[in-house]
Amino acid sequence: MSRFPTHLSGHALAFLKNLCTGAIVFSAVLAVPADAGIVNWQQEVAKGTRASFSTTNITAPTVVDIGAVGSNREGDATYEFIVQGSFHNIAGSLLGSNTGGQNQAIRFQQYGTSMVGATEYGVYDYSFGIPTIFDTPVVLTFTSFGEFDTTFLYVNGKLLRNYDTGVGFLGMALNLHGEVALGGTLVDGGGFLGADNFNGSILGFAAYNGLPTANEIRKHADAFFALDPIAEPHELPEPASASLFGLALAGLVLARSRVKKQVRSSAFRHVA
């Protein structure tokens, strides 16, 4: 049955239908996030293993406080990035600190190479042996097992560890915490190690004081690359709405009861 009034003329009815349809389409367009991928990713990050710290849209080196990441009993930590970067002649730190007792950096690309890596300043430069993806968004997730002094790399939600070829992991545990530079390396005095600044944008970043499951890591990446916004579960009705809904149901039951009584009474009179 049509929900539009039937007493209107054909032209008026058509105009009203088109107007309402246009309003619905327009409101739907407004409801679509400008960047569905980041919104989807944020929704997934808020589920399951919760991030200790998260942020979006970093386009220049920034000092952030990611808290006590890696302070759990095992010393495990996870660092998840959505980045779009370009080649840098020297290096590109996604997260780093060489001050305050810390001396590490996570590299979008290691010095002069096109490989994802990590650095212990004054100690060693490590490579995961995984080529860096330039000029297109990529999700890089680093899971650090403190107890085993090992870090694994997931690219777009996929674990790339391969013991036979020696790629996808490092013999080094990441333990960046507290005040660090996002998109660079923090140095004494609160500045940045300019040669190590990341050349690009960090679309999203989350740090975890622990290890999300492999399934969660995959879901985070899948959510970012989804073509459309991911619908959130329907919320329960508010108390007022629930009350109105209950009254409506009660009204329907009462109306049906009255109809049945009228039918029975009419049938009785007819028999009599």
C-alpha cells in the first residue's frame, strides 16, 4: 500500500514522490563518510583487543605519548600503521625515539633501501626483507614478542613470516613507549632526527599493550580496504521508543480483540 496521500492529483503525487526520494538519496550521501576506509578501520580497532593509543591523519613528524605499551608481563607490543609513503633518499621512520632511554625506530624503509625495517640506534639496522609499497595505502602491523626478542610483520593483514627464506621477522623486540615521534624519530630537546623523517602520510596508527589475534589484524586491514562503509549493529531502542512500541503492540492486540467480538456477536444474531 502506498504511503503517499491518494487524494492528490497525479502530477502532484509524482512531484511529492520525487521530492521524498531525492531527500532520501541526499541524506544517504551525507551519511557516507568522506573516508570510509579510515572510519571502518576505527570501528574495528575499537573491538576486541583495545588499542592503548590511536590517531589518524599525521602528515608531519609529531610527538605523541603512546603510554605504557609493552609493559605487560611478557613485554609484548603491537604497532599498526596505515601509511601512504614515497621513497626517501635516506630513511623513513614511522615511529621512533633516540632519547629518554629509548633508541629504536620502526622504518617504512630502511637506510637507502626499499625494504621495511627497524633500527636500534648505535647498534644495528634490521630489515624484514619485505619490499616497501610506495605511493599507495598499505597496512603494516608489527607484533613484538618481548619474551622471545622477535618481531613479526603483517602486510595488509597477512603474516609474511617465512623461516626458510628468513623474511618477515626480526631478531629484535620493539619496545617503543611513552613519548615518541610519529612520522619521525624524537631526539633530545624535543626535536626530530630530520634525515629519518617519514616521507608521506600516516592515515591511521594504533599501539597495543599486547598482541591482537591474527584474525583481528586481518579484520582491521579488511575493514580499511572495504569499498563501502561498514554498517554498525542496530542499536537497542531508547526507553521512550521502546515504551511507544509496546503501546502500539498493545493497541493492535486490543483492536484485534474487538474485531473478534464484533464478528462473534454478528454471527450469533444471524443464527438467532
